[in-house]
Amino acid sequence: MTADEEKTIRLLETYTRQLILKYQQLKEDNEELLNDLVEKDKELQAVKEQNKTLQNNYNNLKMAKMLEVGDQDIAAARQRISRLVRDVDKCIALLKAMGPEQTT
């Protein structure tokens, strides 16, 4: 073999080693990226579950608030009815006090 051929073979070996090293590095990088992707998918699923739970909690709170407002309205209506009953009772008491001849 000539010196040029040996030089070309050594150069080819060097490039082959560099290519193998580059391949191994890219393979490691790819594995890291795949692991990151799996981790991010797990995080995404956890966030989706949390979002679903929070949405359910929000809907429950919204329903409770609606019921709470309903309870306040019922309490206010009961107070108003109680006032009206007291007013009617006062009117009846006044009519009774006036006597039967003055009510006609």
C-alpha cells in the first residue's frame, strides 16, 4: 500500500469513529428527549385531572351559591309574610276594638 492509501484509510477510520461517536451522542440525546416527553405527558395528564376536579368543584360551588341565594330569598319571603300577618292581625284587632256597629 502506498502512503496516500494508508492516509486515506486512517482518515476514513477517523471519520467512521467520529460518526459512531456522533451517533451515540444523538442516541443519548434522543433517549433524554423521549424521557422528557413521557414525563411531560404524565404532567399533562395530571394537570387535566386537576382541571377536571377544579371544574367539578367550581360547578358544585356555583350550585351551592345558587341554593344559598334561594335560601336567603326564602328567609326574606318568610319575614315579609310574617310582617303582613302581623299587619292583618293589627287590622283585625282595630276592627274588633271599633265594635260591630262601626264596621258596616
